[in-house]
Amino acid sequence: MGEASGVDEQRGDRGAAAVGGAPDAARPARRTRAEIRVGLGLAVGAAVAMGGAAPALKAMGSGGLSAVNVIQARTAVGAVVLLLVAAVVSGRRMKVRVGDWWLVALYGVISLAVNQVVFTMSLARLPVGVALLLEYLSPVLVALWVRLVQRRDVSGLVWAGIALTLVGLALVGEVWSGFDLDGVGVLLGLLAALTLAARFLLAERGLRSYDPLVMAAWGTALSAVVLALAGVVEPFPFAVLSQDVDLRGAPVPMGALVVWVGLIGMAGGIALGVAAQRRLPPTSASLLLTLEVAAGAVLAYFVLGEVMTGAQLLGAAVMLSGIALAQVAVTRRSARG
């Protein structure tokens, strides 16, 4: 297989100059080193944005919102922000062809709405570390799809990086504390991995025709609509938004936390992630997203006072090593172009 980058995924992709940049069919398919560096920065930013919202999500749950309500709030705020920004930045490029709405719908409903719901349901049945480990099997699924279905070569370095990342994630999540696992919870966790993998593969397909910001905006909007329908079963308690939540002794308005998770965790994370994928292979982008776990743990230490154990710190270092190893393959591939 050699160092065939995170893949021969370099073929058939088109670039964009910015998060709202339009596809440029005249560009060469192969990514440059500079483009990959930008993609890496965007992907890390996406992981930090999503992981950085974790302490706020936890605080919202302790403040009286159910898991479904938390997802509804973050997605609604994220959708409004992304649609407004996309309307200003992308303008007429917001239009989606009738024949492509199925793709945008799958991206929004399956990879955003369903993913969040099934992962939250798995958390109710499994230890947090185990649920995270199952969901972040998604890079393995993406790599298998690329190799077996798309029949592109996947570098040995990418496989090694994925293996190291999963080992590190197991240490961070301290999965040994949850040997007595719930069968339904495991199935839900695997479904979360499948829908998360679908996010990268569907985005890869959509980015061939649409701006990253357009994909992120419409996908999140459709996700918000589907989650809003869940309000029929579990109405959103708007009165809670005026209450305060305690963060290490400091009262913080619930409404501010909703803005935090919606603006930074959802809108920022999704937009940066999709923009990064325009510049990176899906295997690389999906692997970098696992940094969300480490980012969330670090911020939880400062915001919630949660201290990582020695094993968790070791796991974070192993995760970073695995991610760095996989990116070497992408960089070597670009150097050959």
C-alpha cells in the first residue's frame, strides 16, 4: 500500500478559499501542503469547539434540561447562526439543486440529528468512556468504506494512527470500569459510530458541488427541524432558560450556556469541520475529530474542576501520537503530488 496518503482520497475533490468559498473546478485535484496545513488547523479548531462545549452541555443537564432538550437547544441555535452567516457570505450559492436535497437531508437528519440522539441514549446505558470509544470507531468505518467500497488505497500509517488513537481513547475513557455492559447500549453506541462515519462520507460527496458553509447551514437546519418534532413527545421547558446554573460557585444563566453550546459547539464546530474536510481526506478528518474528547477533558478541568487521572493523561498523549502519525501519511502524499 505504501504511503498512499490517508488515501487516494485526493482524487475528485475540489477546493475552496475559505469556509464560505465556492468550489473551483479548475483547480488540480491533489491537495497542496499549504492546503493540508490549513485543513489541519480547521479540523483541530472544530474538535476544540465541539469538545469545549462539553462542560456547558453537562451543566445544562444538571440544570434541569433533559438530554433531548439539550440537543434541541444547541441544534436550534446552531442552525439559526449558520443560516444567517451563510446567507450573508454565500448569497446565491445557498441554492441547492432539487436532485441534491436527498443528500443534504441525509447529512442533516442521519449524521447530525440521529447521531446526537443515539449517542445520548447510549450514554444513559453505558459508562461515558465506553460510549465515546464506541462512537469514535467511526474513523475505522470511514477507512474501511474508502478501502472496500471506494477501492482507494489506505496507508499503513493511517491504520496505525487509528489503532493508536483508539487505544488512547480507551485510556481516556477508562473503559475497564465498564465491563458489565448493556447490550442495547452497545448497539446504540455502534449506531452512533455508523452515523458519525456517515457525516464525513456524506459531506465528502456534498462538498464536490457546494460550499462548506452551505452544507453545514442546510444540514444543521434540517437537523433542527427533525429534533423540534421531538418536542411533541418532550416539550422544551423554556422557563428553565431564565434560571442560573452553578459553575464552580459562579451562577451562569442557562440561556448563556445554550448560546455557548449552539454558537461555539454546534455552529462553530460543524462549520469548521466541514471546511476542514474540503482540504483533508475523510479518514484524516474523522480521526482529528477524536481530539474533541481531549479538548472536552481539558476544559472540564478548568470549568468544572474535573481532574484527569494519570491513565487519562497517558491516553491523551497516545491519542495525539496516533493522530500525528496518520497526518504524516497525508503530508507525504501531498509532497509526491
